[in-house]
Amino acid sequence: MPNTFDVIVLGGGPAGYVAAIRSAQLGMSTALIEKEKLGGVCVNIGCIPTKALLHSAYIARLLREAKDFGVDAGTVKTDYGVAMQRSRRVSDQNSKGVEFLMKKNKCHRSGSRSTRPP
């Protein structure tokens, strides 16, 4: 593991991981410092999990209104525990995708939850 880098990026959110990956693609020795999961607030607790929950609610609403379209979906029951689990899976999948891109582009990651360099 090198002691010096051409570029050091602080934060693994949408701007940070893109900057780190692009720097590595341009041939620079690159490190990214992030203490939490890659993807930042948007991927891990904000936009992405919220959209997954909204999609679950949208499907429940469609099923409840299906009769208006000539479809009898029966009684619709919601289980928000299951919806939350799906939301976390979607979020984790996105974060792991960012980790894959970091490894693929040989970006070193440092932080409390860091992975070993490729």
C-alpha cells in the first residue's frame, strides 16, 4: 500500500466516489477516506431507501385501486417490516456496487470500515 497518493478524496458520497474513480481512471494514484459505508447519505439512509419505501407504498395503492381497472386483487395487507428490509437490501446493493467500482478502478479506501486495497 503506497504512503503517498496523487489524489486524496475526503468522503465517499456521490461526489467523492465519482471523483476518486475518475482520478484513478485518469491514471492517478487515488485514495478515498470514508468512515461509513460508501455512497453517503443519499445511498444509505436518504434518497435510495426512501424511494424503495415509496415504491412499496405505490404498489399497495395500485392494488387497492385495482378494482377501478377491472382487476380484483382481493384484500391488500401491508407489512412495513418487510418493506423496510427490502429498502435496506436495495441500499446495501447500491453501496456494494460503489465498493465494486472502487476496487475495479484500483482506488484505495481508508477509514474505520475500510477494505484492503485491491
